[in-house]
Amino acid sequence: MSTSLRLVIGNKNYSSWSMRPWVLARQAGIAFEEVQLKFDDAGRPRGIESYGVAGRVPVLLIDGNPVWDSLAICETLAERFPEKQLWPADRLARATARSICAEMHSGFQALRSSMNMNIRSRHPGKGRTPESLRDIERIVAIWTSCRERFGAGGPLLFGRFTIADAYYAPVVTRFQSYAVSLPATAHAYCDAVLSLGAVREWMEAARRETEFVAADEPYASR
Amino acid sequence: MLLVIGNKNYSSWSLRPWIAMKVLGLPFTEKRIALYRPGSKEEILSFSPAGKVPVLQDGSTVVWDSLAILEYLAERHPQLWPADAADRATARAVSAEMHSGFANLRQHMSMNVRKRYPGKGRTPEVLAEIARIDAIWAAARGPFLFGSFSAADAMYAPVVLRFRTYDVDVCPAYMKAMLALPAMKDWMAAAETEAESLAQFELYG
């Protein structure tokens, strides 16, 4: 009997946490049913009570059992689908991939708050604070180091597509929205992410969304 | 293996992999770097490009961030996660929720092992986060969250110490089980002997 997977997500334009497991599963060819909830003006997903125990998206329902939080969902998918090799196969590369994903998961608050994800909008130059610039500098250092150390087999952080790319995909869309200029290696990495089929599909759907969520629009008014 | 940590009195992130490694009985060398002093940042950067504690060095492999270290350890020591796949998924969910959330609790009830601040820090947002932790802990199998000690308990260990400091009465049986771990007692005893006092974490005198 096959496992049923349903992924509960928020607005594709705004929900960076939702984008991560969605892009991961779609790009890896893991079949799932999408359940989209829309955010209210405070950024709370309407109707989450019936799915999420933590009150946030994303939630992955495995045969009805909820797994919440993007990182836990990614780890659980990696475990359930070992043939998809969602983490790098090499132990050192995998340790590094987990480190940079965890760093993203608990860090970069300045980037998240002053350059929140907003795929369909363009706010060039906005959101630069000393703290967000430090976050950008660290992210560029992470990408450059991974490309140099582990990127020989392809254009992505560890060569081929892994959870790490799904994890940094929302950052790539932010750099596009806010027109962040990047050194060559980081720029080429962004291009590689933006050309992934699942990333394109997500972004096209985001551009078609019309809801305006005030909590996520510090640089625009309705 | 070498585990780089910060002050035991204050560094909640450091406690997480440290307690997991102690409970697993893994031999490791501990390197304590006193935080927020001249040269602290540079010394941490000499171990990890992220510039934060904790950091685990295993031969030529460097792993940073508490949750990544726990997953790294669990590859070799699978007993660190619950054996049942559904339990393991839930354990990862509550661990990840701790890892990226509870910002108000962290800010207003920062870890300070040797102090007692009963009643302090209870903003409405903090109380909502305490209620969420209560709900997670109330589902504990006993004595620990998923029966035997797991990475999820390591992730919540600093919360246990915060609730001790701020006298928050939540799931006393779970608190008692965690505080009775010999490794927790060792950590608390070491925190008591530390001389450094960091003003930014001495929130209430």
C-alpha cells in the first residue's frame, strides 16, 4: 500500500517556509497532494486549526499524521525516500549540508524581516540594514564555499539538487526581488536555482496570486 | 571528537548537543569559549565559518548548529531518535519547532542557570509560548518525551533550565526526569562555578 502525502502550504508569493518542502518534493519527483491555505492580514494561515498542531504552515500529512516545520518535513522525506538521495551521499558533504540548512532555519532574522519573500514584487535597494547586509555576506560565503568544495558534479551547492538548494531557494527569490548584486559564483548559483523546474513552477503560481497580505508588505500599500 | 561550547550558565544552544553526547556516553573533548569577550568571536571563527557555538569537530568534518550536530550524531547512533517512524517524524517536528521558534521565551526568559527569577518575563507572548510547550510536554510518554531520552529532549533541555530559573510550573514529572539526569546535574554544577557575568543576559538583576 502506498503512502498518502498531503502538503499544506500558504501563499506561494509570501510563504518561504512552504516553498522549501514543496520545491524539494516536486523537484525530486515525489508525488503529493497540495492543500493551499491563504494568509490573513496578520500572516496567519486561515483554516490551519484543522491540520497543524503548531498553527503554522507548512505541514506534511503522512497518511493523515501531521509533520510540521519545513526542516522536519525535509528530514522525514529524506528518510522515507532514500532512493531520491535528498541529502548529499558523502558524509562530510551531508554534514555541511545539514549545517547550512540548520543555520538558515534558525538564523538570518535580519534578512527575513527586512527582505521578506515577495516573489511577484520588485523593491530594488530596499531592506538594506547593517544586519541584513551581514546576513547577505554570510549567505554568499556559504554558497561560494559549497560551490568550491562540493559543487563539481553540477551547478548546485552540492553539484546535483539536494535539500540545501530547496532550503536556499527562497533566498534566491529575495535577492531577485530586492535586486541584490552578487559576486559571479553566487550569481551563477542563483541562475541555476531559478532554472529548476519546480522553482519556476512555484514562482509562476506566485505571480498569479492576487492576495495582498499587509504583514508581508512593508514597502507597499494596498 | 571535539565539541566547542559557550558559557554553561548562558549558552542554551551549547547544552543541546552536549547533553545528547553525554547521555549517549560518547567520549569527546570539550572546548569552552567564554562568549562576548575580546577575541571570543575570532576564536569561534577558527572552528566554524558560521561564527557561532556549538561546533562539533569529528576528524576533518566540521558540523555547526545544534540541530545539525544532533542529526549528524544520530546517523551513527540511531537511538538518538525514537525507533518508530511516526514517532521519529513527530520528534523531528517538535525539535525543529524549538529550533526556529519560541523567540519571546528566549528573549524574556534567557537561560541563566545560577539565577532565580520567579514570576519574571511573563509577557502575553511568552505565556502563549509556555502554553505551547506545555501541550508538547503533556504528550510525553514518560519519563522522557518519546519514552527513552531522544534528541527532542536535548532540544528542550534548556527550556527545563529556564523554567527552573523563572519558576514556571509545567509538567513537573518531565522537569524532574530531565533535572535528574546526571549530565544535567554536571552542567548545572559547572554553570555555578563560572565567573563570567554577561549583563545582556542578567535581565532581572
